[in-house]
Amino acid sequence: MDELIYGFFNFIGSLFCHQIPERTLTIGGRLLPLCARDTGIYTGFAICMIYLAIKERYRADKMPKLNITIIICTLMIPMMLDAVSSFLGMRETNNLIRLFTGVFFGAALPVFLIPLGNFKPHGVNQTESVKGIRELAGLYLAVAAAAAAVYIGLVPYAVVSAWSIAAVIFLLYGICAAAAKSMGFDRKHAACLLFAVACGLLYAVRKCLPN
Amino acid sequence: MQVRKCRYCGVDIAADYENCPFCGERVVSPEPVGETGANNNETGGVPVGEPQRDGPDGYKDPEQLSFEELTDAETGQSERREDKNDAGNRAGTVKDEGPTVCHVESAAGTILNQPLTNGLKVFLTALTVLMPGVGPIIGIICAVVFMNSEVDADRRSFGQALLITALAIFALACISCFGIAMVLTALKEAPGRWMS
């Protein structure tokens, strides 16, 4: 049973991530299904979603204030700098940096995506996704604590893999739903269809590339 | 009753007048906007947001009158009309403690109330799409500002579109990086198999 779950996580992860072993964290002797940076991004995404759900902001329809937006956007920049500078060979990076910069990047996405999904351009939008600096600090503390727990190995392999893969699927489905909505199709059915097509395309690309 | 001279036209007027009833000029020096409430409370005047516009004899400063009030004055009507769409301009007038402040606030309100031009929209979209890394960040910040705008729906809908564009560019960049990393890794590890 364990091998089945491990294989499932690895298969889904292989559709979205390069899974290079040197860049992947290990928990309990097993490589995670996503690389350190992707694990960080989707961990941040998942923790932020949980945080906003606890705060009952899953129906938020208003963007955060400008100062909060600037802070969030500033925290997204380190991941981009880390990725670009290491890719160009300007400096060396490691899994700890990849994980933490990825977490701060991923945590920003639901703060914008949830209000974007509920936003009414011609109506009244009242509920902000993040209401103040204190809430934002709480969110990033929770996210950083989760990243530290993942890095140390306090969180079991199955839990980390489950929330990472769930975040990946949720994000892909969300993109498909937004695309279906913008094309004017029936949201649910068209989103499912697009999701299936996207998964098929990813699988085809994966099969074309050598392991 | 205490009397003083108007410094503009030289006519004797009552000391408690804020504006000269003859030339219309303001005869008291402007005070900072933040102190308005305190002064009003001390003098038992009207609260902030509804300053005393009328002189003791019912005189109104023409500079402080809105278009509707001027029209009403001309037609002899004294009823005040409430226009919610003109709230920004009215706020600029109401907070006024001097002509300069009034004009600056009115100008700012006019600029902020203007609809976005097509040129600005194209510029922001191009900046978001074409400038890697920083462009989407700027796009997100601008989009949030526009989406939080309470002035018009055009700004909000453009902000929504700009945010979708910025996030899509982020997603495309990530997918591209993933693809490049996969291909480079494949080339490095098994060049023969990849070429065949």
C-alpha cells in the first residue's frame, strides 16, 4: 500500500517537476515527489489556503491594501533572484534557500487568487483577503514554521506529499476553471474537460522526454 | 459689534466674518485641515465635513459653492441637493479652509476621477508582459490599486484583467523554466538517447 501511494505521488509530481534528486528534500529516507523549490511553493500555497480558510476568507472579494500588496510582492522577489542567479551560474544555492524562498512565493498566490475568483467589477467588494499587517505577519510566520518543519523532517512524508500534490491539482484546476469561465463555457464541465486535457498534455510531454 | 477692515477692498465688515460680503475674498488666514474639527468644536460650530459656509447675514462664498448651489442661488432656490457621484469634488470643497487647498484637492480629485486612457492600459500591459520578473510584480501592484478603486468599474475590470495577465505570465515563466530544466537535464544525462 505504501509503495502504491509513493508511486502515485511520484507519478503526479513527475508531471509538474523535474525531480532532480540533488535538488529534492528527503523525509524518512524517501525523496519527496517535488523538488525543494516546488515543495516550498506548494507548501506555501497550501498553508496559506488553510490559513485563509481558518480566517473565513475563502469568500474574500477585495484585494489587500497597497502596503500589504507591496510587502507580499517584495517577498516574492527572492525566489526569482535565487532561481535566476543560480541558473546563470552567478552563485550557488542549496535546498534550504530553495525551500524558504519558494514558500514565500507560494504563500502570496492565494492572497491574490481568492479575491480574483470572487471579484465583482460592477458590484461592491468588501471582504479583504488579508486585513492588516498583523494578519500578514501571522500568515508568514505560519508558512515559515511549516517550511522549517518540512526541512527538519518533523512532518511525515505522506502529509507533505499530500498537501503539495493537492495544491498542484487545485492550482491546475483553478487555472482551467478560470480559462473556461473566460471562454464563456459552463464552468464546471468545461473546467473538468480542460483539466483532463492539461493532464494528458503534461503526461505526453513527460513521456516524450527521457528519464 | 466689533468691526475690522477687509484687507482686499478696505470696507468695514464685522469681525466674525470669514469672507468679505462685498468683495467675496477670504479675510481670515487659512488653517491646516487637521485643526478644523478642534476649532469648530471650540467655537461651537458645525462638525468636520459640514463647515459653516454662511456668514451671519446668510452670505455664501461663491468659491465654495457647487454648480447645483450656484444654479439654485440664481434661480432663487435654497434647497441643497445631494449628489453621490460628486462626492469626491464635494469633499474637496467641504474640507476647504482656503482657496489654495480647495483648488489642489479639486485638481487631485479630478485626476483620480478621470478614466484610464488606452495608452496607459497598453503601457502597463506591455510592461507586465515584456519585462521579465519585475514586470509581473509591477503589474500585480497596479492591478491591486485599480481593483481597489471605488471610482469607476472600468478601472476595476482593467485591474482584474491585468492581474490575470501578471499571474499567467508568472505561470508561463515557471512552466518555461521547468521545461528548460528538464531538457537540459535530459541532454546532460543521456545525450545519445535524446538525439536519437
